[in-house]
Amino acid sequence: MAHDTLAPPKGTPLLDVSGLQTSFDLSKKLSIKAVDGVSFQVHAGETLAIVGESGSGKSVTSLSIMGLLPKDIGRVSAGSIKLEGREITQLSDAEMREIRGKEIGMIFQEPMTSLNPVLTIGQQIAEMVIRHQKLSKAKARARAIEMLELVGIPEPATRVDNYPHEMSGGMRQRAMIAMALACEPRILIADEPTTALDVTIQAQMLELMKDLQDKLGMAIIFITHDLGVVAEVADRVVVMYGAQVVETASVEDIFRNPRMPYTAGLMNSIPRLGSSINKKRLEAIPGTVPALTSLPDGCRFHPRCAHAASICKTNFPELEDAGDGHMIRCMRWRELSLNERQAS
């Protein structure tokens, strides 16, 4: 199968992912593709959202970029990841350690499992800036305090000496953001960064990330299942299902004119302000994401799709260009009208 190419904005991308295939060797005889032919580009100052249900391949894509796949079973088995034109899939562990934190920062989904429980928050931030910015211990500590203040942690000069368990979930998430941004990376990968936060703190974190993006010209890859957040922060959206990209477009186009039934199903599951109580109930996508060990033939979404026809069960759909960078993986997208939500 030829690799799919997504139509990006003009200009040289900071990150160019092309035909990425990530495999997990579950046994000597069984290997699965957790990411299968994924392509996208991210440009300076841009926010790209990657959305989809759990198990769609979003987080594995980010771990592939960061070179953090489990060494014993995970590997990039095909494709290319270029950081400002430099191929990074073949770099050594030492070379990737120089990139992580300095050029690509990452906010992990669950801070309690990502932070070192035996080091203070300040030590963990300082370790990063000492390594990449060659600061003295005193200056690194001052930088850690500065970053904690920047992300809104009260009494940062005191909190810098806290251990992760001494902070609330929201404060740990702020500390993770501070750590990810301490070296002012060119690209920030945020994997469900606001999951542990209440709505008010979430809004503050999103505003903080936007302000830092504007200041640094940083690109952000925002991985989430929260389409409300996507509408607020993203410039472009990549929708993943069954380890593949199934649709990509500008955020406006995705929300106003979803062409792939899976994307439309995600949109139809969002509560709408002002909706009448008497209107039909929110739609749910039936079934579950298929196991990667038993993917269906044809379109991977067809067992759950209300619009599936016989062709969908036998023919594998490629990504097709609908114009203006809107790419769709669906055998029937030309004939379907999926705008009922917008028209209702």
C-alpha cells in the first residue's frame, strides 16, 4: 500500500511524519501495527490536534516521535520522522536524549506515573535545564522557580522543593507543563494534558500554552479525545481510527463539514449549548474500537458504521483529497451527507 500524504500548509514544516508504521512484537509469531501508515506535518506556531477514541493509535504516534517506545517489543518498522529536515528514526539513544526536552517537549497523560517520586519537582526541572542549557545548579533552581511561577503554581519558591506526592493532581500537571517548557522546545507534544484538571484550571492551562506558543513560535501537537478543547485550540485536526488517519482538515472544516462517518459520529456525540431538551438524544457510536489483532477486512470502521455498504466490507479505502487539504478515508464520502447535526 502506498503511503498516504496529507496536504499541509505552505512552508517548511518543523516536523514531517511520513508513512509512519509502528509495530509491537507480541511474540515470535505475532506482530501488530499500532500505527499504520500515518502521515502529517506540523509548522512553527501551529497547533495540530490528533483525536480519536482510546486505542486508535494517538499516544503510540507521539511515543514514536519521542523515541520512547518500549525497547523489548516496540519499534518504528517503516516510514520517516523528520525534525526540521533531519531524519530522527535512526538516531541513537544518546542522540535522542539530546532532542527530547530541548527540541521536542512532551506533557504526558498521567503526571504521577511520569514524575520521579524520589526527586523534588525542582530537581526534575533543574536536571533538564542543566543537561540542555548547561546552567549551574543555582541558576537551574532559579529557572525551575521561574517556570513554576509561569504555570501558576502558588508560592513557587516553596513548592520547588515539594515531591510529586505532596501536590494535587492539577498542580502535578502544571509541574509537568513547566518541565516540558523549561528549555523552550520548538515542538510541544501534549498528550491529554488537561484530563486531570477541572474546567477552570483547564481553561487557564490552555491559555498559558497559547501564550507560550505565541511567545516562542512553538508548534503544538495536541492529543485528546475532548473535541471541545480541539475547537478551542487547534488549527488543523487529524482524526485517527484503527491505527490509521481517517480524516484531516482545518478545524473549521472538520467541525462544519465532517466527511468520514466516524468523524461525524464523534461530532454528533458533543452536547450543544441551546439544544432543546425535546430534541433527539445525543448519538453514540455503537460498538468498540477493534482490537489490532483482529482488524476487519475492508474499511476498519465498517462494523460500527450506519452508512456501510457491501463495498466497505471488502475494499480497503485510501486517503483521498477532497480539496483544500481535506483528506478522507471512506469509500462512500462523495455520496454521503453527514451534516445533519449542523442543519438540525
